[in-house]
Amino acid sequence: MTAPLAPTLLRVVDDLVPELLTFRRDLHAHPELGFAEHRTTQRLRERLAASGLVPQDVGPTGVVVDLGDPDPVRRVALRGDIDALPIRERTGLDWASTVDGVCHACGHDVHTTVLLGAGLALASVADELAERRVGVRLVFQPAEEAMPGGAERFVELGVMQGVDIAYAVHCDPSIDVGEVGLKEGPLTAAADKVRITLGGRGGHTSRPHLTEDLTFALAKVVTEVPAILSRRMDPRSGVALVWGQVHAGGAANVIPSTGHAEGTLRMLDVAVWDDMEELLTQVVHEVVDPYGVRARVDYVRGVPPVVNDPRAVASLGRAAMTAGLRPVPTPQSLGGEDFGWLIHASSGAMARLGTRTPGGTTYDLHQGDLVVDEGAVRAGTALLALCAAGEWTRVEDPD
């Protein structure tokens, strides 16, 4: 049997850690929003090329790199998202964001650095991977925070063609550094945008019978549509329609002629997600029809749920233990993650990467005060590198 690659990979990862920390801090200080990650892409392109790899541009930002066997029996994709958020940083770190109102408040600088480190480590054993008939595709993806986002565009551009399985990590500040959160099945939810616009004959509030009382109808939409969906859908699908904005009118004694409600619709079931737009539109019209108003439903499909393949989760667990990390159970979330597009096109799993200093503060994602324990960089790099290298066992024993 071919000798395992783990000892070599772990030595390389440990040697890379100082460089990776410097790289991560540079990214953190220079965050860029989705589809505008030009500096980040250039930094990645330069470092990958310096190691002998051949990065390929995919669209205006983001790169993809193949290594190992160019015609593999099995190809694994490793994904890292590279964009930041429109949030003002409040950490006070020496390497805090230098861009006003933009920061890496979701840990994507860590994801990017971890993928770079894993790619550099795997490049050091590329010949061995080729001998094992394994190919690895590094996917540095833009605009995870956008809707529709970078993963959907990458799939449309063929990035997932020929990929058998995909892996990714996501920072989790509720898990200690050195731990890896794993869960089979749904990990995150589908997340879609919904805007309901009503139109009708307005008028004076003293004569509602001469109007199509749009404000009253809009109130019914806001309260009854989520309730109806909860009874029309299997509760195990985890459907949740939540409004973030409701607006109609501008005066207390005037019934307006237009109004709208905007929110997000989330669910855990892929099959439900495929049919939800049609059902929601039907329910909205059923609710407003008695009031004679017109309704338009603008539905933007955002991301499918991340549904972790059990075998991929097992691979992550083995890689974690080999790297000296501790797998821990993690709950499912109604948050959205566009990695779902990548495994929707193949299969795979996402792990939650612990970033909390043991005994330290529990931060939250998408907040300007997020601080990541940098031990997560070594942990995530080792996890992804070992997980990709471990795919050769599937080539030898596909069962």
C-alpha cells in the first residue's frame, strides 16, 4: 500500500504557519466587497504562481487552481470565499481594516488563507497525488455575501465540472480553536429574498368602502402568509418567512395606493426549496384576493441549503483527528451559505472551524468586533489538506 501523506503534509503545514499568519493579517487589513476583490485575487495569484501552480482567472475576481492528476479517477474541490462585509471594524487590532466601513466580519480572510495554505501544502506532494489518481481543485470564490453570489456564478462557468466532492470550512466563534464542528445532513438553510408589492385604489380613511384597503391587505400578507406556509409545509423542512421591511403610506388619514413588504424565506429541505417560489406566489394571491388589490411577488433565489454528505463528514472527522483536532457535534442553522451551490452540483461537506480562544470571549459573526484566534489558521489548513489527500483511499477502495 502507498505510504500515507499525512506526516509530510503536517510538517509542511507547520512550516507554512508563520507566512500564512502574515498573509491573513494583510488580507484582514485590506478587505474588499463581493465581486470587487481585485487586490485579494492578485495577492493569491502571485503567491500561487510563486509555488509553481498555475492559477486561472474565473470572471473579474476569484481564481481556480488544479493540481495533482490532470485526469483523475477522483477530483476533490476545496473552497474558500474571499469577500468582506460592509461593516465598520471595532476590534482595535494592529492589522484592523484600513478600509472605512468594510471589514472581514465573517472570517473569510481566514477561509482564504486556510485554502491557500492547504493548496501550498498539497503542491508539495502533487506528484504523489497524481500517482494516486487524485486531482485537487482550489476554488477561491468571490461574493459569498451577495445574493445571487459568487458560487452560483462559478457553477455556471463550469468550475464544478469533473468534481466528485467538495469541502469547505466556516469560522465558528462559538467553538473553541482546535475543535471542528461536524454534522451530517442539513447544516445551513436555503436563503431567498422576497418582495411583495401591493397596488390598489387608495382614498380617504373615512371612506374605506370606496377604496381597496391596501394597508389592511398588506397587514394580512405580513401576518397570514408565514402562518399559512407553516401549515402547508412539512414542519421538518424548517420553513421560516421573516419580514425585515414593511411600508405603506405616509399620512394617518390616507389609504395609500401602493405598499410593499420585504424579507427572507429560509428552509432546510432542497426539494421544498425547488418548489417554494410557486407556492409562495399562490399563497400571497389567495390572501389578498378578497380585498381586490393587485399583488406582485418578486422572488430572488439566493442559496440552496448546505446538506452534508455523511461520507464526506466522515472524511472530515478522520482528517481532524489526524491533525490533532477534536471533532464536536454542531447544530443546524437557518443561516445561508452559498457553498450549497457547489455541493448541489456534486456532493461534499462543510465543517465549522473553531475560532474562540478557550475560556475567552464568544464573539458573533457579522459584527465589527469579531476577533479570531489565529490558531484556527493552522487547524483549518491541516484539516483541508489532509481531507483532500485522504481521497486517494476512495480511489483504491470506492466502497
